[in-house]
Amino acid sequence: MITDECINCGACEPECPNNAIYEPGVPWTFAEGTGLKGTVKTPEGEEIDADAEQDPISDEVYYIVSSKCTECTGFHEEPQCAAVCPVDCCVPDPDHVESEEELMAKKLWLHLE
């Protein structure tokens, strides 16, 4: 997650391999930056429209969509957003703790591998 200490520098956004980071106030989709298109089934079994715009999570600071975040599992050794953040506001979200296996399954789902 990105805390409210975010200075909106944008350093984190291009580093995300899943396109899970968005500017404040910008709507997001599951399709952006992933292999998902049209109606898909989530790993939890819910059917979603990957192309449908979702409401922004924050209007004030950059935000991470937890449903798309894999903590860079399968891409890098550590979360790249945290590695590049100049104010250390990209931190683990205590409300979305996932195992390495869950994160890898999400990565494979997002990129249809």
C-alpha cells in the first residue's frame, strides 16, 4: 500500500510489472498492464469484466490496487515500488497479506501464463 506520506513523485508507477499503481483520482482496470481481457474469472471464482473501469482508490496520493499487486513475485527479488520510493511510503498492507504461493498464482493469472 502507499501511505499518505506519499509526495506524488510518481517514481513507483513505471516500476510496477502488473500496472497496479495509479495516479491519484485515475480509474483503473484489471486489463491495463496484464493479459486479461473481457470477462474473466478471478482466482477466487468471481467473474469480472477486465476492461471495466473501476473507481480510483485514492484522490490524494498514488495508490496500489491490491487485486493486481503481486509484490513483484515472479519478476523481481523485492517490491520495486518500495525500492524506488524516496520517502519510504510503499509498505506492506496489513489488510492484504498473501503467501508467496498466492502471489505467484495471482501473477500467473494476471499474465495468463
